[in-house]
Amino acid sequence: MKPKVKTIRKIFLVLLLLVLVVPQKAHAMHIMEGFLPLGWCLFWYAAFIPFFIYGLISIRRAVADNPHNKILLAFSGAFIFILSALKIPSVTGSTSHPTGVGIGTVLFGPGVISVLGTICLLFQALLLAHGGITTLGANAFSMAVVGPFIGYGVYFLLKKTNAPTSVCLFLCAFIADLATYFTTALQLGLVFPDSSTGIMGAIAKFVGVFMLTQIPIAIAEGLLTVVAYNLISANFPFKEGGILNNGKK
């Protein structure tokens, strides 16, 4: 087995070990099945599907650019799946957890994450009862669309200012994580407005509850993303934008 493949396997095994040894509660993560009215479920599916199609095109281009990108695509998906399975109870109907979208966003751009993240959410809903099928569109829009696209925007702007790569990586993962939960708060606030302060009051309350646990989680995720990226970049050649370049830097 090639050294670079061994490195990917080691990182994956460490992340898998975290899932196995960290105590988990049985209730659902993300927005659970049946928590949103059917109309809102359809709305978020409609908002999400164009990004999913764009993601399929992005993955096809990444593989065409270099077939070995399949290795990093698989790792990026595993990174998302395992980190988003580490859940901390936060508020009724949802929980706080890392998103894991930073690595794939930096390596391949945010479009790819709209597919990888959705696959992870689907498997979690079907196999782990985390999230749901009717709420898949809403969960995917927040974690696999908004988070990665905002995180990538932060990464791109920081790179333009010649900020250190580690800072760009950290803030990409950190902001993507928080953006996901701001979006989830918006989704819940629209459905469950506060009796006295309305939708904006409800959104503010959801954000306040989420951030109690999400800010330290986002910091830890940012640091882990930097470590994982450094391990990968030591074994894989990169071109500008992060994608493999046929063995040449």
C-alpha cells in the first residue's frame, strides 16, 4: 500500500475511533423527521436541488482532472460523515455537532460538498435515525450548501490577502460550521415564531442556544481541519485551488 493511502487510512481510523468512544445519545441530530411542515420541507428541497446538480458536475470535473482525486473525494466524504456523527444535545428537535465540510471545501470547492454532505446526511437518516428524509432538503441546504459556500468565500478572500494557509483553513471550517447553525436557526425560527417577538425573536433564541455549544465545537473543528489538511498535503501534490495535479506541484 502506498504511503499516501496509509496516511489517509490512519486519519480515517482516528476519526472513526472518536465516534466509537465518545458517548452518544439516541435522539436524532440535525432537524429530525416530522419536525418541519410538509410545505417547508418541499421549499428546502427546491432550494437545495440546483446546488446538488452543480455538485455532481463539479465531482465529474474533479475526477476528469485526475482520477486519483477519487481518494480525496472519499476521504472528504468520510470526514464529513464521522465528524457530523459526533453530536452534543443542544435544543429540542436538533443537536450541535461538527460539520466536517472544511476539508472538502478547500480541496474541491463548495459545489462538491453539496453532494458529499447530502450522501452523509442520507446515510445518517437511514442507518442511524439522525435527521430525516422529509427534512433532508433543509439539513442539506444548511450543512451542505450554506456552510461550504460561505466557508469557501472566507477562504478565497483570505487567500487574496496572502493570509497564512493555516489561518485560511481554520476560518473556513470555523465559519462554515457557524453558518450552518445560523441557517438551521433561521429554518426553525420561520416555522416556530416566538409568541411575543415573532420570527426574528425565535431565530435569535435558537442562535443563542446553539452557540453555547457550537462555538467551542467550531474552534475544535477548525483546528482538526488544519491538522488533517497538513497531513494530506504532505502526501499529495496540490495545484492552486487544492485539487490534485497529476503528481506535480
